[in-house]
Amino acid sequence: MKRDLAVIVFVLLLSVFSFSETLTLWTIFGETTSEYKKLVEYTKEYTSKTKINIDIVPVTDLTDFDTKLRIAAPSGYGPDIIATAPHDQIGRWAEMQLLMKLDGQVDEEILNNFTSSSIQGVTYKGDIYGFPLCVESIGMVYNKELISTPPKDWNEIIELSKNLKSEGLYGIVFPAVEPYHSYAIIRGFGGYIFFWENGEYVIDDIGLNNEGTIEAIKFIKKLFDDGILPIELMDRTATHSLTTGSFEEGKAAIQLNGPWVLPGLKERGINYGVSKIPVLPNGQDPKPFLGIQFVGINNFSKNKKEALDFALFLTSKEKMIDFSLSTDRVPARIDVINDPAIQSNEIIKAWAEQAMVAEPMPNIPEMNVVWTAWADALPLMYSGKQPIEETLNDLVEIIREKILILQE
């Protein structure tokens, strides 16, 4: 009897001490950010409840993060938890089996708490590889000193631009030569990169030369031709600085940009507001890329159970509300978005409304071969140096060729 009891105690002790007493967490957030400070607060709270310590390691350069993870994780020296990293890395990491699949590990009821678009972003080839924590996209940031209420459609934007032009001001600015920023309009007209079907991207179905994309490019080109968008925005070396600079200096009423520009506006004391990008002439919403910061678990970790428990703690309703309000980040849970505390925050609510019509940036490795050729093509079409349809057909052909090389 005593021997049996000793065996039971030994087994129980093994269940408690079968993992390192300290979990390691890698994060993309730097030590001076509000996001990092909240992670420190949450890990301390978790440790006080569970007696499990969590070491936070900031790896703020994404290339460095990727390289270190690919080397360290299979060798047993990687993190137990990733909190957080951008979702567009998931495809490559999943192919290398660096991330634990959540399917079958987590109740579907829990996953149903997250927005469908954020779950799409952490899904690769039909499997879910992370918990969404927060999301972001570009939206319409406007200067309240120049316009009292945001425009409801592009006709209003165009009329506003014409009126302000006589005062030496811009109605709207955005880095139109950047694929990331122009995609909202392309997708709104019906263009797309890779078709999404049955939980995965169909890489053979590329929509960057379809009728929707053609109409979108024509629409943006006309904005340049009519002087609505300043011609200087076609210079890729200056397009971002002109966009943010003209707005910060009070020379532009609207910029289409992401939440990362807000700290600069606050610092300069700009009285700004945020709203959804207005509907296009076809009556459809622009659909910008959605970026998701996700919490993942190292597939090589010996402490998956404990790491999963912390991931659930970090992405709980209570923690996500606090994280969102403390960092101005848009939450990824439906119940958090609908919480009165979030709905009463004008800026977060506006970004959340934009995020609801945004679509995740494809998280597949093939996206890496898309950006350069796409970016090269845009100014050539806007300026009229090359015909739109022919250039888009060439673009898609270049992408297909590069994908074949990638697959070799």
C-alpha cells in the first residue's frame, strides 16, 4: 500500500515537474513599447497564479526573428511561446513544422470567439496555427481642422480635393505606388492576389489581371491625371514621407494609412479622426490587407501544455480588452470588439470597423515573389508609360514564373 502510494506521488510529481519551471516567450515588440510592458504585466500575473515563470525575449527585427526561430526551434533552444509575430510568417513556419497546430487541441467554442478574418489569417492549408491577439489595416485618417465629418464616398473626396487645391492643400494622400496601400481599392473593385477557397489559397488562381484589377488601376490613374493625387506620390522613394509629412504639416485633409502613423500625429498635436475608407464608385467597400499579430506555440517545445495554457490566458476576453485599451490595438475577439469599453473608444472602434471589411494578407510563402514585380508595375501604369492590361498580364506571368522557381 505504501509502495503504491509512493508511486502515485512520484507520478504526480512528474506531472508537475515534467516541464522546465520557466517558459520562454519571444515577442516582436520592443522593450519601450506599451505592448511589451503589458506582456510583462501579464506574465507576472500568470506566474503569481501558476508559479510558472515566463522569460520574455524581445526580437524586434522580423528577419532576425525568422532566422533565429528556424535555427533554434528544431534544436530545442527556441521559445515555448511566440507572442506575438505577424501572421504572414505562418505559412513558411508551418511548412517547416515550427508551429503547433491548434486543431484538436482547443475547443471550437473558444476559436469561435475570434473574428472570421483573423482566424483566416492564422489558417494555413486548412489548419489553425495561432491565436489572434490584435489586428490592423489601413483606414482613413482625417484632419478635423480641415473637415468636420469624414466623406462618405469618393465623389465627396474628389470634390473636397478640388476645393482645397485652390488653397494649396491636398484633399487626400496615400502611397498609391505601394501594393500594400493600393490593394484596398484593387480588392474593392474585385481584384485579388490568390483566390481563397476551402481554407487555403489557390496559387494557380491569380487575380491581379482580372477586370476588377484593371478598373481599380484606371480609377487610381484618373486620380493622378485629374490632380486629385499629387504627382509626387508616384516617386516610391518619397511616397511615404510625402504622405505622412503633408498630413502632419496640416497640408492634407485625408491620408489612407495605418495606426502606426498616430503617434506622430499625437506628438504634433494634430486634431485627427479615424474612419472607414469610403465606398468606391461601384458601391463596394475598399478591402485593405488585414495584419494579425498572433500567439503561437513552438512545435518543438517540451512544454506545449503549459504554453497553450498561457496562450489561452493571454487571449482571454479580460486580457484582450485591457491590452487593446492600453495599446490602442484593435482586438481580434468578437466579444471584445462589442464590449462597451471598446465601443466607447472612438479611435479603436473606427479601426475595428475598418478591420471588419479587411481581408488577411496571404500568409503563404508564395507571397514573397509577388511584391517587387507588383510595385514596379504600378507607377508605370499610373503614369501611362505602359498600357494597363498588357502590364498586368506581364505581372501575372512574372509571378507564375517566380512561383515555379520557388517550388523547384
